[in-house]
Amino acid sequence: MTEKKADSRILRAEHLKAGYAHRVIVDDVSFDLYPGEIVTLIGPNGAGKSTLLKSIIRQLPVFSGTVYLEGESMARMKDSCIAEKMSMVMTQRLHPEYMTCRDVAATGRYPYTGRLGILSEEDWGIVDEALQMMHADIVANQDFTKVSDGQRQRVMLARALCQQPAVLILDEPTSFLDMRFKLDILSGIRKMARERKLAVLMSLHEVDLARKVSDQILCIQNGKAVRSGTPEEIFAGNYIQKLYGVEEKCFDSRLGMMNLPADAGDPAVFVICGGGTGIGTFYALQRKNIPFAAGVLYENDIDYAVASSVAGTVVSARAFYPVPEDCLEAAKKLIDKSEKCLCTLTGFGPYNEVNRILKEYARKTGKLQEQKE
């Protein structure tokens, strides 16, 4: 990776303090944003993420501190100058009357059209290119108020791109969207950042997606920037669980996966599994509030990652090593104590021979509940 140079920063906040009326919401926040980089704000609801973004785009007053855009204090810049360099898509819903999606996107060209707001042929070409880039061209001629939330969000992003900004500010761009639209929009943002050297500052509730799309993550808690770094740094260990105030087992930092806590009580079911075959059974048992144990699982198995969160007990072995005899005996004892045993594996090889032995043991003791083919 190339080292960042301070003079290449396109957006910089220094000791920013902002809020509503006389109430401070954001206090002493500083960060840098570089061309082609995506910086994502994460943190609990009410932490101050949206307030921070609104103060940067001057929707809210800054009590103290400074925001610099291309090295110039934004407090001294005209709105028209800012509009040529920065665009934003906030959570507020637009309700334009009698405007097509293309018309709405075209309003992004107004900083360049002069007082009359008349778009040239070149302007319309930029509008159509932005719509195509965000895959919103299919609804270009439809009434903006009558398309889906996901399509509106695409149009609003196209509108922001029409400004041809150097900086794009996004407040929860994936809110209210289904899986397909979330992935499409974030993929589009990632592509624009890389290809156009567009600097993106956004907030996201989906921490798993923040990990995948961001270059840097800024953690906001109680109005303060409590930690920043690469996704690998932020998601190491149990920091995310502490940030959101959840039990360590309820979030797997490696997979970015949330899980409900395990049911209390002695295991009523023992699940013989591996290679991802047990996950569906884990969740089925959890929905019925049935405590269970699982094993024998290697510690690099995806079933182990999930079972560590949702199972009461997991019998595990080190990856790439033979399974110790005491693991087999521990699993047998759990089968003896359980009401029944389920096996989600359909085949056994040299590396899960221990689970074949367990299945036979469960059958001989009358605990095995045969799965329907």
C-alpha cells in the first residue's frame, strides 16, 4: 500500500464540536479523508453519526473546530463552491411532484447551470451516464414518487454523481433496502471510489457490510470518535461487541455474523456435524429454545464458528491435528446425557472418522435420531 500524504487530504475535520441549539452531540471529532477512499462511520444508535455528517455539510452549526475541503475552511466557502466539490445523500425523503426520476437526477447539475437552470446537451449526457452507472436508467422516465425505495436511492445517488463531486457524503445509504439493492449500491460506490478517485464518507448500520466496503472505519460512541483504523484493525478481537454493548458470543468478528445467545440449561440434543452442515440444525433447535451441544468440530470449521455462539457446549479440536482421544470421550459423555443425537453429515472421510465413530455410538445407545433423506 502506498503511504498517504497529508497534503493529499481532500476533507479534514479538526476537533469538531456540533449539535442542536445549545446541546453538544458531537464532541472533539477529527479525521482525514483521501481521494479514492471510503471512510465509514459505525456505532450505536444515537451515537452522533448523522449529526457529524450534517455538521460537515453545514445542515447543523459547528460550535467549534474546523472542516477543511481541499485545504480551505468550509466556513469561508460559498454554497455554490461547495456544491461543485461535495454532494450528499441524506436520510430525508424527497417528495417532488410531477418529476420523473431523470428530472430528479438532473437537479444535480444545477450548480453548473447558472440562474436559469437550463441544462445543455452535455449536462443531459452527464445525467444519463450517472443513471446508467447506478442502474437507474430503467426507471428514468417514471414518476419519482411511484418507484420503489431501492430505485429512489439509486436515483438519489445518480443525482449526487451528476454534481461530479470530489467528495460524496452518504447517511445510511442502504437503509430500507433489500439485500440485492444493498449489494448493488455498495458495489457501485466501491467502484466509483476506485475508478473516479471519489472520496466517500458514509454511515452504515450494517457492520458486516462496513467491513467489506470500507478502507477506514471511524467508530463513534457518545458523540466521540473512540477508535479508527482499517476494517482488519477494528474487527480484531472483541472490540465491536464492546462498541455496541453486546455479549461477546453474539457477534462473530471473523464472519461479521450476529447470533442470538445460546439457550441456558444442560444440552438436550447433541449434534454431530461439520463443514457447514450443522448451521441450519443449530438455528432450528434455537428457535425451539432447545439447548444443545455440538462436535467434534475442528476450530477452522464454519460450524465451529457458529456453534461457539449458539451452542451451550462445543467439543472441538485443533485444526490440522489428529483429534485427541479425550475429545471423543467428552462427546460420548454428552451424548449419554442428551435426550437424542442428530447427525447432519452424509459422508465421512479420514479427517472426520471420529464423527463416524460418534454416530455409531449414538446408534448403539439408542440416542441417534435418523435424518430423513
